[in-house]
Amino acid sequence: MSAKEERTLFGKIDGMHEHEAMKRLAEIEPPNDEQPSAAERAALAAIRARTFARLGLVESEVRAADGDSRETAADRTGGEPEYRPQEAEFHSADAGLPQAEHGPIQASRTRNAYGRKTIRAAIAAALLAVALTSLYSASSSEVRAQVHKWLQFLPGFASVQQSEDNTVRLVLTVPVEESWRGGTVELRAVSIGDSYSSIGVAGSAGPDARSVVLTNADGDRYTFQYGTISRAGVWLGQYYYKGSIRATEEMEASFNNGAPSIKFRLHPAVSAEKIEDLGVTSEHDGIRMTAVLSANETNKRRVALLPELPDGLRITSYGLADFDQMEKPVLTTAAGKQIELQQDELFPNRNEFSFSQEDQDASANYRLVVPTVEAVKHTDKPVKITFPVPKEGELTLGKRIVLLGYPVELVRVERIPGSAGTGVGSVRLIWNMLYDADAAVSPLLFFPDFGYTGQSGVSAVKTDEATRAMQHMELEVAPGEKEHSIYVSDLTLLIRGPWTFDLK
């Protein structure tokens, strides 16, 4: 909702008499033939929040006065919910293994009891009636269009951009490169929007570019500042521009490092209301992926994997890189012939690969199977693990811990003598990650979150070569320390599929 529409909406209530508000409340009837989408429900929730704030009401009070028993953490504490580290839950090794969580934990709900604020609640409801009427009336197509969140696929970035308006971004559909100093400079990605635009450039020679100038067909110039520069013998720059750009079909990018300019053409981004509409979707155990197959580009096609994940989960590997020690994705033709998957040699996107179709018809069908992914589960409420520190030797514990929903076992603690100069020593924690090759999810490893306590620290981890599950962790401990605590915010997981995509 725009600021102008919001002012109009609130203007309707400013002159409304309370009796009229009560009448409008009585007249509210939900539409029988149409239910609001998730995006529209989110918009209405935002309208409701602004409405109650404008009227000086706490929404939970009005809900309670109307018989609704829902309560949030912020309602109970009178402000933002308080986050404290959760103590690790310990179990004896012979007490039975807790099962990993497979769904959200339902928080208990208690009833709030407040006095009725009938007239003020009616005013808020009347204002919502105005919003509902405008959303579902035949003449409100512009309003409803603003509620929809459009997803636009950005080639080169291998990601999607979400917007709440109908503006179509202009993108570079195929990377363009030029030879330079015995190597290349490659314009990998371009995304032009109404108020924010970005460019990705990679080079295998020469110094990196600190800025990129975009020039349209009329000679208008726009200077993109660098956001990040990555170097590893080669370089990758991400650049941005804030403001409006008058894009033309043909554009030119020039660099301040002496690299040759690159001319290119822009095309409208592929857009959809849902990620599934951008490609072929596969879902397994609550993780949904969409494979987006690009248009043919000189006998090479690109595939980007776009995941839809539960909160707190992010995929760190699809098994595409050569160094990924996990089962690899497989692409086959309709005849069952396996096709080699390729990734960018300089800076590959972890969720993107390409393949050659030299011997294939452009309309051929393919099947892609992604057997496993590696992911990191994050919590904003770190788990605190406290263990005894032996003065010397080792101490057997055999304690099982539920860590971010997954059981692991702290087998024993070994003392590593300190150096003669400082007396600072270390401990080695022997872990059993309870790796199960047949499980849907296997916890692999974790590192202490030293930043949570604002302290510095060093840790080292050794993993099993076959399973990549952690075997032990080494930590520094202070002289004379009898007990030590670490905090865990992230847990690396191996998640098994498969996810299968039939591509055309």
C-alpha cells in the first residue's frame, strides 16, 4: 500500500462517528467466492498492525476482549521477546535416544483477560472493513496488484529478486567476455531495476576493477560502485547503483582497470508469482527446489537450483563442486546417457551448473537427480554446552545432547597439556555424531559461536573421511579451569533426497 492510499484509508476513519463505525462493523461480510492469498493476508496483517497503532490499541487486548486467546512472547513480556541461550539437554547414553525434530514445536497459548474496548475495537474493525472492501471490490485491481509479490529470476546471480510492484527488471541473459592480458574479463550478471541495480564482473587477468560505468545508447553514463571484491589469483567484483537508470536495448560496460569495454543487450527478467512457476519443482521432506533451465546459449545450457526452505535453514552445497565429498547430482538424456555437469572455473555459484548439448537437439528432454544437499541449521538462541575439564588425562562422559533438534553424543574430554611458556592448554572433545546412512538427515559438525559471548577463540575439528561427520574438536582452556562452556548457533547437516527434475 502506498503512502497516498494509506492517507486516504486513514482519512475515511478520521471523520467517522463511532455509531457509524459500529454499523460498518456489523456490515462486514467475508467474500464467499474468493479467499485472500498468502500475500494478501500478509498485507492485511500489516494494515491491521498500522490500524491498531494509529488508534493507540494493543492488538492482543482487542483480541482478548473479543474472545481470542492467542498471545505472543512480546505480549507476555510487554515488548520484544527475551532471548537467552538454551541449556543443552543431556541424556544418559543408555536412557534411549531422543528422536530428531521433524516439525515446528507448537508453543503453548494462554488466555489474556482484559476489559472490553468495544467502541475503539469497532473503529479499528471499520477501518479494516474499508481495507477489505477496497481489496476485493471489482474496481480495486491496482490495489490488489500491489499486494502481489513478483519474483524475477536473475541469470548470472542464480537467484530471484522479490518486488511488490509490477516493475520488470532488465537482465543480462548470457554472460559476455572479452580477451585481456592473456586472460579474460567477463560480464557475468546485470540486473537493472527502478531504484537499485547491480552488476557482477569476473576477471582471470589484470587488476580488479574498482568501479564499472554503464552507458546507454544515448550516451547517458551511470557509475556503479563496488560492493565486494573477491580475489584468489582471479577476481570477482559485485557493483551497485542506487537511483534510476534509463536503460536501452543495447548497453556498454566499461571498467577503470584498463580492461576492454563490453557491449551487451538487456532483456526482461522471467517473472512469476511463485518460484514453482519459474521452472520444474521437486519436493522431498519439506524441502522444495525449483530447477530453472536457461535458454540455449551457443550449445550450452545453464541450470539454477532455487530452494524454498524452512526458517533457519540454508543450503551450503548441492554436491556440484569437485571438492564436495558427497554424492553428486546426475543429469541424463531421455535415452539414459549421462551428461557431464560443468561449473564456472573462476567463481561458480554453488546452486548453478551448465552442460553442453553439442550432440543433443535443442528440444531434448533431460532428467536431473540431486541425491543429497549439505545445509546449515541456525538458531538465534544458541545452545549452551557445559562440560568438566580434567586436570590431566581424560574423563569419560557418554552424554547425549539434543543439539538444534538432533541428538549427538559427547563421549569424553581429554586434557592436552599447555605450553611451558604460557600454561594455556587445550581440551579435545571426542564426539559421536550418531551418523546414520539411512536417516533422512544426519548431523555432521559444528563450531563454537565465540562471537555470541563477545570473546575470541580458536577451535579445530577433525572429521571422518568417509562420512564427513565430526570425530573430535579441540579448544583452548584457561589455566586452572575446571569447567568450560561453549555456545552453538549453527549445525551442519547432510539432508538426503532425492530431488528429481524432468527438464525440457
